[in-house]
Amino acid sequence: MKEKIGNNSLSLKCFFNTLKESSENGKRYCFILGSGVSRNAGIPTGIDLSKIWVKEIKEKYNEKEIEILMEKLEIKDISIKSENYFDIYKLRFFPDYHNGYSYLERKMENAQPGFGHYPLARFLATTENNLVITTNFDSLIEDALFIYTGKRPIVASHESLAEYVDISTKRPIIAKLHRGLFFHPLNKSDELKELSAQWKKVLQTVFRIFTPIVIGYGGGDRTLMEFLKDRTVELNGIYWCYVGAEPNEDIIKLVEDQKGYFVPIAGFDEMMLMLGNHFHYESPNQRIMEVAKERAERYDKEFDEFSRKVEEITEPTKAEKVVKKSLEDYADKEKVALLELIKKEPSAENYYRLGNYERVNGNYSDAVEYYTKTIELNPDYEAAYNCRGIAYWGLKNYKDSIKDYSKCIELDPQNYITYYNQGISYRDLSKKEKKKENLEKAIESYSKAIELNPEYADAYNNRGNSYCDLGEKRKAIEDYNKAIELNPEYTDAYNNRGNRYGDLGETGKAIEDYNKAIELNPEYVMAYNNRGNRYSDLGEEKKAIEDYNKAIELNPEYALAYYNRGICYEKLGETERAEKDFQKAAELDPKYKK
């Protein structure tokens, strides 16, 4: 080895010292990565695949058939060598190469970045050495960058994207010379006769700026290797890392011609581990766990908010009924799994999820029990207080609901959803206790939610309802206007504003709002009923009856629509019909008996 490589060999320690000092002095490095960097992540190398495929070829065909196929495909040699990989692929998957793409896709589908990808990702993301040139199809480098650093790289997965390799950017760049897995990767010998003109142009510029560090690449293709060997290509030096046996003659000559160095390494992961130690990269475990926890909590919050909104829909459309049913089906499967999981792991998180199941299904007492268990195990579980507050609200226990929201706010004063939920409970408590101060507190809570999120249409709508309860109709209309401005398809806001216009005697405006609500939701029962009331105010009893008929058709249990239709029949002198409707209303709701 020493006789061939001679003084061109560097120890790994010497290489890292040079890399660190030169980087600090403004020199830029890029990586040329081959299949060797992906092996420990579960993706076979070209040599590994060649062995598998040659064995399969010999199982599928006899020697004569192989000879005929090789002659047909102009293949001379399928012995296990790096440079024969592409011919072996060509023979193995002839004549339908989609099977080859599918084979590679299966091999790469579940591959995860190895521990060596972490230091590489950190190095790419935190220094100006931000370029990877690879002949690999996999996504391990881009996956590692996102998982370990949160950075999304520029990925040029096709030669047509080569022009987007901008060496002035600070963002990591991945140039896939043989294309990405989903871009019809180049994998046959006749596709790889030479590097594409687009990549040649880019790499000529790149290598004037970046000094390449080669890892896991054996030079078996005729694209990148031939380009590097071209005497017209001037490299800004080169470091060729190799494992085990010495590189071939072509590589030795290339490194000598470019005044580069060889660096013996034990493997990609081992080299990157040492790089991480040299640059003092801390373990990524804490960050990964924090990011995973944050994502899980965000998912739970968004799912809870979505579920709550679905629960609050009093007049669901057909589509919304399907959503409600889907939530119930999802919850049924989740409960069985959670009960089994809690036996093995009675954690706060699992009790919290079980509480969510019961709450979504309207089992509020059970939900409170599970959320309480969650809080016992983790007294600072903010989402559990919020959800237990919702469950208490479902039990009409508004005071305990408000207490939980207050604790939730103490733990996270910036959570606008909690203020919104607290506003709902204060308003409902005001209806129960008939206290004006609770309405004022509801408005205060909604206002805080709006302060934290000025785009929160629901908070404007519900604050408008509270202003209405206080008799401040104009203020209510202002809030409904804002809710509609933020969400022009907000049916409840149109209906509510129509009610307030009706209260103020502005019947025409009220009817316009009900029309809009019905246009947006043709199954909006309350809007038909309310529009019927306004038509009745105008003395148009027949139009009013048509709307009450529609409301009853959509909801045959809607007592108020029977009662209102009875009044219209009475005005028209149709006493028998009126009496029948009043009886039906009383049958459905005892408050109409008198």
C-alpha cells in the first residue's frame, strides 16, 4: 500500500485538523458520497446488490441462456466488481426495468439515517461546507438534515434541476448525479456512458470553489469518475477516503494528478463519529425527543380542537355527519388499543389519550376521571387541564370547568384556545346563575383570545353572542362583521347577525343574512326557522310556513319550528292546524305545554 500511495496518505486525525482549520479560514469543502455511506442504514451497496442479482440470474437462467442475453445486451462481464454493477442490473431486470425501480424502492423505503449521518448533517447545516454530490438514489442525507437539524436542503434529483445548485446559498444542497429514486434513476450501463452536460457545467464551477472529500465511492460508474479523470477538470485538491483494500489504479492516478490525499478510514459511520467528536457535537437525543414531544402535543391540541368544534355543531350537514361518524370509529379502535397499553404502561400520556376517547364520545364523567389520573401523574400537564375543562363543560359543571381553564392559563398564558374555552364556560354559567358579571368575564376571556390571535373568527362570533346577552346589539353586530370578514363562509356568524338585525327591526338585512347562511349550508335548520320568523314579522305567513316546513323536514324533532308554524296557522285562521302544531311542540318540549 505504502509503495503505491506513498506520501499521499494522511491519518484521519491529521485530516480532521486540516479540515477544521481550513474551514475556519474560509476554505470550502464538499462531499462526494457513494453507496458505502448507506450500508449501515440498511441499504445494500452496489457490490452487495451485484452478488444478490448474479445469484438470481443464475437461478433464473442456465449458462447458455445467460450467454445469449449478455450478447443481446452487449454485456461482457458480470463478475462481482464495482464497475460491473450497472451491467448486472441491466441483465437482472431485462426487459422491464420498472421491476428494477420497484426493487430499489422496496430496499430503500424503510431505511433510516444511521448515527453517522448526524455529524454529517450538523456539519452541512452549520458550516459553509454545505454541498453533497452523490451517485445514490436514497433520501438519507435529506432525512438526516431534517430530523437532526430541522433544515430542509435544496435537492437536485434530476439533471434538469442542476441549475438550482447555487453555491452562494447557505442552505445545504444535495446534488444527485444519477437522479433520485422517484425521478427515473439512471441505473443501466447505456444510461451512464458519460455525465450529463447540465451536471458537467455545474461541477466545473463547484470544484473551483469546493475541495471534494470522497467517502464510500468506488468510481465504478463511467459518469462522475470519467469527469474527475478528465485532465481539463481542475480540482481544488481532493481527499479520497477508503476502507480496507487500496483504491484502484485509476483512483490513485486521479488523486496524484490533482495533488490530493488518501485518508484510510474504518467506515463512514466511524469516520463521522470522529468528526462529531472533533467538532464537539453533542448527542442529538435530547433535541429529537423534544421535537417529537412538541409535534405529538401539537397534534393532540389540534385534534382536540377539531373534535371540540365537531362536537359543537348543532346542525351538521351530511358531510359533517360523516366526519362525526369517522371520529367515533377512530375513537372505538383507539380505546381498545389504549386499554391494553395502559395495562403495560399506566403513564400520564396514555390516561390523557383515554380521556380524549371518552370525551369525544360524550362520556364526560369517565373523561374527567381519566384526565384527573393524568394530572395526578403529571401536575403540569396543561393539555389535560384544558380537556378536563371541556369535559366539565359537557357535564354543565361550569365552575370546575373555569377552574381548569384558569390552571391551564397559568401553565401557558399564550394559549388563546384556553381563553376561548373559558369564555364559553363563563357565558353558560351566566345563563345558569343569571349573573351579569359572568358575561363580562366571558367577554374578557374572548377579548384575550383575540388579543393573542387577532384572526380567531370563532372568538369574535362568541364575543358577539355575549354582547347580545348584555343587550349590546350593535357591539354584537360589529363582532359578527369581523368574524365574517375573517371567514366569509361562517354560517353561524351570518345566522347570529341576522338575529341581531331582526332584534333591531332591520328585517331586510336579517333576511339577507339568513339567505347567505342557507346558501352556504342548505341543511341549516335554525336559519330556516329564523328566516320564517322574519317573514312572519313582515306579515308573509305563507313564506314563513314554507321555511318552518323545511326546518321540520330537516329535523322532525325541532319543537320550536312546530310552535312557530302553529302561530302562523293561527294568524291565518287555520285553528285546527295551529292546535296540532302546538300539541306536537309540547310533546317534543314540555316548556310549550302551557
